[in-house]
Amino acid sequence: MINIKKFVKNAIIEDNGRGDLFFDVAPKGRFTARAIAKSDGVMAGVKYARVLARTEKFDCKFLKLDGDVIKKGDVLAILEGKASILLSSERTFLNMLQHASGIATMANKFAKLMEGSGVVLLDTRKTRPQLRDFEKYASRVGGAINHRLGLDDCLMLKDTHLRTIDNLEEFIKKARKRISWITKIEIECESLDQVKEAMNAGGDIIMCDNMTPSLIKEVVKFRNEKYPHILLEASGNISLETIGDYTKTGVDAISSGSIIHQATWLDFSMKFD
């Protein structure tokens, strides 16, 4: 909660600058406003918007909560407070809800296509700078599970890392002595030969990067026969149009950066009664 408070406070400062010029001439008394959906999707951002309301000291009753399906015309929240406070908070309040709801909506589209497959939907580290916690939270609301939040979560060896390593097996032995005992090592592979090397070297998770579904099936067959304890993740240019094919390959998880970086904000507005 401390991080959310800091995030919200910085967002307020960013928008208000040296102070809202409307503040000193704002009408007195308390006013009521409604946040209204102008597009369909999945609601998210409520957790952050509530902190904003408490910070800026206005009342806010949410009629739609994180994870709720929303339709155009739905009243999302009713706000009450001083005109100066409601108006100075309006854009930050809506930005949080629109941004988060856009990501949750996109994640939910992927999640629905994967229902019943037993495959886990993961997001990625392709987030906007300083917005990772916020965007990953929105992704979770939509039905995804967070992949790494940062470089300290899991030792992932991508193609760029592998180019610096001469002996993968020796490197992993060294890494095991340095990283936490419960920390996993994931290795990115683009071919079956790379997969075999990575599994033989002692990786915990294999990322099948930019592989076709047919090639991934070969990887799954090899894994099942030789290293059934190793987890398999499919990644790389997986879209809403192609994800169905990947869920049928036998992998344990599918990750997609487009859950976040291809999400489109939902359209919300605020109207005063």
C-alpha cells in the first residue's frame, strides 16, 4: 500500500504542478459527480482510485469493482466533495481507471481463449517505465499471472545472455551457488537442439521463443520423455489470433507482452449532477 500511495501522490503532483488555477475561484459547497463508461470491457484501477480518493479527501462509492464486466453507459462510481478537489482529481482518477481497465480487458480476451486448456497465461516485463506495478496489477485483474516483476525474481538467460556464456552447464552450476536456493533458472531457446542443451545443463524452465506450434510439440515430447520436471513456456509474437494453436501444444504456460503494450485504454468520462 505504501507504493500505491507514493504512486498516487506523484500522479497528483504531476497534474497539479504549482496548483490548479481553478482552485481559488471554485464555487463553494459540495458537489456530486459520476464516472461513466463510454466503452465495454473489464474494470480495473479501483484499488488505486480508492487511494486517490482518500488522499485528496473526497467520497467515492464504486458501483463496479476490479474484474467486473462493464458496458457502455454503466455508472462506475459516484464521487462527492468540494468542486475544487473533484475537478483537480478528475483527470488523474480517470487516467488510472482507463489505463488499468484497458490492460485488464486485453488480458481477459487472452484468458477467455485459454479457458479449459490448463495452460497458464503470463504477462512480461514489457511495461512502461515506472508503471510496472500498476500495469502488472491490471494484468492480474484481467486474468493473467505475473511473470517476472524484475530481474531479481528469476534468473532468465535470454539469447543476449547466452552469447556471453561459453559453457552453459558450468555457468548454471556457478549460478546455483550464488542465487537463492528457491530461485528458478529459465533459459530461452529457439530450436530443439538449444532445448536439449538447456535441459541437459540443468535449467528449471525452458522458454520456447518464436517457435511454431509444431516445433513446440517436438519440444514437449522430448521434455516428457527425458525431463518431465522441467516447465515449458511458449513466447514470442503470440496473438489473440494464434494463441489457440499454442494452447494445444502441451506447454505449461504462454506469455505475451501484448497483454500490456498492445492494450487500448477504455473510454470513461466524469459528469457532474
